[in-house]
Amino acid sequence: IPGISHLSAKQILGEIGPKMDCFVNVKHFISWCGLCPASNQSNGKHKSVKIGKGGRYLKPVLIQCAPNAVKNPYFGNKYKAISGRRGKKRALVAIARKMMTAAYHMR
């Protein structure tokens, strides 16, 4: 996966484990990593779109790998499209989510 070094791959593999059979689908895996947006609404008002609290050790590694992944043309185009309308930090979280989606499908 572009943007993930050997050391980062070891950290990710150490956190996730060698088998990914415990995850039902990619959405469950992304939620476990702590990269999906939390939905907090009450009475029709959206209060927060922060990412979840999961992945205490995994999430920082992925967010640090995301700027390197942006150098790849695929992730770079996605980053430019998202950062223009949502902001740079949210775009990096989205790129980290896309990297983990790719990792899930490579299992």
C-alpha cells in the first residue's frame, strides 16, 4: 500500500493480527480502527462528525502514513477532491480510511 513503510506495516500488523476473520466486513474493520465518522444527532440537529474513539494505537500510525500516501496519484486525487470541500485534516483521515480499506481487501 503506498505510504506505508516497513516499520508502519509491522505496527499495523501487530495491532490487527495476522487473521482478519473476526471482522464481518470492511465497515466493521474501519470502525474497529477508529476511522469512521461518529454520528451524534439529536432532534434533527447534527452535533458532531468527529471520528470514533477506537484504534488508540493504530489510528496515529495511519494518520502519519497518510501524507506519504498522498504522493501516489490515486490517493493524491482523492486528497485534493476532499480537502477542497472538507479541509486538510479530514482529508487525511479519509485517505487513512482508504488505505485500511485496501488493506482489508488484500487479506
